Amino acid sequence: MSAHMTGGDGPVLPEEIRIIRAAARDGERLTAMVQGASAYRGAYAPMVAGYRVDPAYLATHPVFLAVDAQDTLLGFYSLVLSPPELDLMFVADHAQGLGIGRRLIGHMLGEARTAGITEVRVVSHPPSEGFYRSVGAERVGTSPAVLPKITWERPELVFRVAPAG
């Protein structure tokens, strides 16, 4: 990682990136990130059409944000604890390639370890499979289409969580 990363609003220093727990007030900006993600345009658009990250979701699941020194949202993830699954994982379009996703995955694995989880399942957006594999996930199968919104098969992966120590 370089000393300075460039995001959409100028340079972002790696040490300025913080990962914090989401609060109910973050729902709107998380929803905007999900619905505005360029990865979900075209054929994938129906999957996120109308999707909302609401306060009830945020109260039910651990959701963590990557933010810069100005509290600009760079990315986020949601870890469902039972059964363990990385439910949501998004990095802002302008922050792609800056190491934000890797930082979020590292944080997620730490949270899973703290919770005593040994494996975290991911049903991936097909174009994201390469990223998940690059950060340690193993492909274990394929999830079928879920009509009418999801008309394609999705890679199913697993992160093996190393025990603490």
C-alpha cells in the first residue's frame, strides 16, 4: 500500500482510515452505497433495487464502516452471527483498489474470531469472487438463482477463521 492513496475527494492516508460500528443513523448512507454501487448496474441491478439497510437490520447484525478522517464512508460490511455469513460487503466506487476491502475483511475475521466462529460463509456477487479468493476465501460450491430478483448462480465461498493465539 502506498503512503498516500487517492480517493474521489483527494488523498486518503492509510492511518486516517478507521473501522467503526454502524449506528442507526448510518442506514441512509449505507443504503445509498448499496443502491449506487456500479457493480450492481445492468443485469445485476434487480438484486439491489429497493434494498434498504434500515435501523432494525443495524440493531440485529454487527455492521462496521470504513471511514476517513472526515467521516466519509469508504465501505462497510455486515456479519450475520448465526449461521455465520458475510451478508453485505461494499466498497465505495471511488475507494476501490485502495485496500479498503482487505481492511474490512481483516476486521470481519477478527470479529468472527472474537465471537468464537470458525467459518464464515459468503454467497458472492459473481464479479466479486476473485476479490474474496484473493483475501483467503475458498470456493465451496454454487448457490442457485433466487427468482425473480437473482437470475444467475452465485459462487459460495468460506473463510476459515484461525483461532486466536
